[in-house]
Amino acid sequence: MASIKDVAAEAGVSVATVSRVLNDHPSVSQEARTRVLAAVEALGYRPNAVARSLRTDQTHTLGLVISDVMNPYFTELARAVEEEARALGYSVIFGNADERRDLQDHHVRTLLDRRIDGLLVSPTDGGSPLMLDAVRSGTPMVFVDRWIAGVDVPVVRADGRQAVRDLVAHLHGLGRRRLAIIAGPAATTTGRERVEAFREALRAYDLELPDDHIGQGDFQAESGRRATERFLDLPEPPEVVFAADNLMALGVLDAVRARGLRIPEDIGLAAFDDIPWFVHTDPPITAVAQPTRELGRAAVRALVDRIEGRTPKSVTLPARLVVRRSCGETAPERSTS
């Protein structure tokens, strides 16, 4: 493997000149810069990123801690983060919290020990002292999708309230009145927000959300299955179940089919977080779609701005309703904006 001394010898310049070229220092002449870059290309030289980081105090590495890598929403989000970071000259190290605060904190601690330049986090809840300490110590950080209330960190997220209102209006138009929700964890901002948005949307039509029509989930399929079984055991089961994420929607499908029932003939299903395989179920699932890739890209740009001394603002993008056929629809697929 070629060394920096080999590059200097090939280009006929000093090692210091090679170093200045690699660090884009303005004091190097164009002729010397051209010779050095040609030597780098000819020898296949790759700078030692660790050694360079010790000199510049930057590693050009970002950390990303996501809530659940098995959730297709977060998988797509992570891919968008990696693509945008690479385009801006950064690498990404991922950590999967698996919806557990202890794992989240383990990954945050490990990433900070590796001297990342900044951290993107989708918090599992709002009570992590380690996260708060990292913010207070000046670690560049951006919250994505979820956030911790009262913490002065830019937040990149989708606002699903209008899309949930559109969903309830859509269901009301279909004649559906008994509606239920499977909520995410109350410790998460998204878990609370989606229930509040659903309840608010129902009030606009003078519809109630009884306690027995609220299932407490944890953004995992099994919790969706258990909540749906309880709904189906009610004297008057709900006409439509709204699952507050895609994995809990999968649990709804499992519970309904295990009883030999059909969607939407026996019970309707809608979900928050549209994902590609929803179009392949029978019937295709009506869902609230978040602009996942745009969120990932915006989160990286905000974090890089913070790392480079700029002051990024929080970003909120609208979600939209995608109407399919899982609630008794007969019209072709459409979306609201």
C-alpha cells in the first residue's frame, strides 16, 4: 500500500506539500496540486482517516441510532441518511435500539467514544440522561422522526395531523362510525401525537373514542395482534382499526386471519407509515405515508450544518393519506397531499 512519502516522491514535492493538498490548503500552487493528485491516482493512495482525524479533530463520520431496524420505515430512513451523508463526504455508523432505551444508550455511548462528528437519533423515550448529557456537552445532534420535548436540538419530522384528519373524513364518508386505534408507546412523542390527532379528528364528527377502542401497542407486530384480538372480543367490535405504525398493522392482519375473518368485509384496517409491501397485500392497505427519504436527507443536512458551525432550523414535512381498499373502498388508489 502506497504511503504519503511514496506520493511525495512520485510528485517530486515534499511530504508537507502532499499533506496540504490532501487537506485542501490554499497555499499550494496549482502545478504542485496537479502533480500530487496525479500521483495519488497513479499509486492508488488512500489517506489514513484516523491519523487525519487526530490532526483535524474531525472524523467525517456521523452516528445514527434508529428505533428499530426491522421496521421498514426506519430501514428506508437509514438508507436515505447514508446516501445523503456520502454525498456530503461523511460516513455513517448505525446503531439499532430495538425500541429499548438501554440499547439506545449503549449505541450513543459507543458512537461518542468513536469520536463521531455528530449524532442523529430517533429517541425511544424522553428520559435518557446520557442523551441529555451529550447535548449539554456540545455534541452536534439532530432528532429525527421522534424528539425529546424541551431539549434544544433541531428536530426533523413529519406532521401527520392533517393526514389523520383526512383518514377520519375518508372513513366517515364510507359510513364507518366505530373506529379504534392501536397506539404506540406513550413514552414516545409519535406514540402520543398519533392518538391525539386521531381523537381530535373524531371530535370533528362528534365521534367518541372509548377506552376499549384504544389498544396500547409498542410499535411491534405482536402488540398489534394482541390489541386486535381484544377488539374482536368486544360485543360490538370496531368497524375499522387504525394501527399507528406498519408493524402493528401486520399484527392486525395476523389476528384477523387467524379468526377466519376478512379485511375489509368483517373489519377494516388503516395504518400509519406506508411501506412498499402494503400494495401487495390482499386487499392493499390504506395508509398515512411519511416523506421518509426527504426526512433522512433533511436530517443529515441539518446535522452537517451544525457540525460546520451554522445554525440549522427544525424541519417539519407533511404526511399524506394514500387510499387503497382495506377499509371498504371501491375507487382506484389515490393520495391526498
